[in-house]
Amino acid sequence: MSTSSSSRTTAPPQRRHRARRWLPALVLAGLALPLASCQSTASSDGAAAPASSAASPSAVPATIAVTPTDATADVRLDAPVTVSVKDGTLQDVTVSGPDGAPLEGALDPAGTTWTSSGALAPATRYAVHAVATGAAGQVTRDSALTTLTPVATAFPAVAPLSGSTVGVGMPVIVTLDEPVADSARAAVEQNLHVTTQPAPVEGAWNWISPSKLEYRPADYWPAHTTVHVDLDLGDVEVSPGVWGKTRDIDFTVGSAMVSTVDIAAHTLTVTRDGAVLRTIPVTLGQTGNGGKYITRSGTKVIMSLEATRQMDAETTGVSPDDPNYYNVATKYAMRLTNSGEFLHAAPWSVSSQGRANVSHGCTGMSTADAKWMFDNSKVGDVVSYVGSDRTIEPGNGFNVWNETFPEWKAGSALGA
């Protein structure tokens, strides 16, 4: 008891701590020393004998895998490039084409897998360079892949043009120069993105034909909205062997010019942002002749503005031998339908304007009123016609507002 008591009072705390720390190490190292020797070593200088004879485990090197791996050709444009590492973390990943521009991608939070997010270009060789660090140090991996050559590409033409200012009724119209397979319509829609500022606007796409689809909001665009359209079709196979192309479009919605034409009252009432600007006397399509000249009811959108236009009835199917044939130069023509309805100056019918409908379907007004209307209008402005039993046909112009929004959404490949 006295010896133990003396040891506790005289041995420095540090020496006692070191002796207890090194004892297990000596035993694990297999040193055949008597207990007294172990106690003596610890008490002599406070340090254990060197453990240089202990075996060191081998470090496992990191290994890098690339997918697609060393492909020479025919990599699909929708195949993501992935780079992953085992027993390590990725330090750098670069996937670049011939011009040196890097392919976009992101590393996962664990630092073990990089996945591309940008679309692969067709018929292009990409170089892959990856660096990873593991317990055995740094490793690198270089690989390459070449994408397929499409049978054809589908270029998306877009209206409105980028940079333009349009009215609140303007749809986004995408027309591809190759038809889209029914099975690919959903994929095409999923890669068409419409965003707006300063606030989100609900809207939907509708397929007009295998190569044409249109987008409209639930209601008219809010005035003074900026719209950005991403057509990310570069990695979409729209039909077997045919791949899309990627484009970005930006346009602005201007003031809310919404006009109403009362066919029976022969008036055109123009509003801007809800305030009435002018009520114009007009003449519209005459009755008789089987009703083929009656102006159509429905919500129409200004499709183009032409300072002068030659109105030739033959373009609407009227023979030059027909008594109703006409071929006349007009001013300030604003197209409303594919079939040939315009707002325009009609100085020859001023006496009938506001009183009777004598035109072949167009909305005629005085030259002064037509110029004012022309100067204050833009493509995409809304002109709503009421008072006729003849309704506008689907697809006859920018005709997207004659269905309820649920009816419109039914034409989407993505469903409601």
C-alpha cells in the first residue's frame, strides 16, 4: 500500500499518461518484454519504444470511370456524360469539344460523380479529362467520345421575332421544318420553356399540326411583360434519326390594345390599357352571295401591318370573271386572318361607314381613321368581333382565344 501511495504522489501525471498510451502499442507489436521492462521504459523517459516494426496497410488507389466510355461514334445526343470515382473524390472534370468550349455539368455533393447538363452537339468529338484524389494520391483519366450524325435536323422557326414588342394577344408559334412523331410530342413540350418577368404567367402549348405548336397564356399577356422562350431541342429526337435544334427567343409585351367591332352597329371601339381611345365608324362584310362575304365573329389578333397592300380577290378564290372580283390598292392594311380579312382604309365606302356593311369581309374605314389605327397598333393586338352568325374557323389566323383555357390545354401532349 505504501509503494502504491508513493507512486501516485511522486510520478508526474504526464509520465503516467504516456505509459498507459504506449502499453497497448507494445503488446500489439508483439514485443516479448517482461512487464517490469515495460514499466521501466515508460518511467525512464516517458516515451515508448519506436514502433517501426509495425506493418502499414496498403493504400487503395482511386479509380475513375467515364460513361460513355471511349466511344468512337454514334453516341446519342440525349446520352448524359458521367464521370465517377471509386475510393476518392473528383477534383476536376472537363468535357470539351473541338472549339475548347466546356460542356456544362455539375458535381454531386459527395464529390464522386459529375454529370453533364448541356446538350451534346451532333457529329462532334468530345475530350474528357478527369482528376481525382484518393488515399494513394492523385490519378487522372482521359477519354473521348463522338456523337452521332443525324439523318436530319428540325429547325424551330418562332413567332414573334426575338427583340420585338407585341400585343397582349400574341401567341408563341413554333414551326419545325420536320414533323414530330406522336411519341416524341411530350418530349418536345417538356423542352420548351416559357418564363416571364416581372411575374409568372400560366400558359400551355397546343399542337396545331405534327410540325406546329402554339403557346398562349390562360388570359391575355399582362401588359409590359418580358417573355423568354427556351427551345432546348438539341437533345430531343423528334422522329427516328431526326434531332431538334436549340434556340432562345426574347420579346416584350407592350400596352394592352384591345378593340371591339360591333358588326351590326358598324363601329370599331379601341381601348388601351382599359381606357377607350376612339370609336371609329366602319363598314364590314355584306350579306347575300351565300354569306361568303359576311365578316366572321370571334376574337382575332393582328398578324401583320402593311402601309400599302394590293387587294386581289383572286387570292381568295374569286375569279376575275366574277362580278364581285376586285383588285385595288389599299393603305394601312392590318391582317386579321389567313383567309384575307383586314382592317384597312376604304375611301370608296366612306358614305356607308357607320351605316351599312358593303365590303367583301374586311373592316373598312376612312383613310384618316385607318392611319390612326395603323400608327397605334402592333402585331399581337386583339380585335374582337361580335354580332355575326359566321364564326371564325380554327387555325384561321392567330386564332388562340376562341377556346376556353381548359379546352386549349386539351391540345397539349402533356395533358392537363
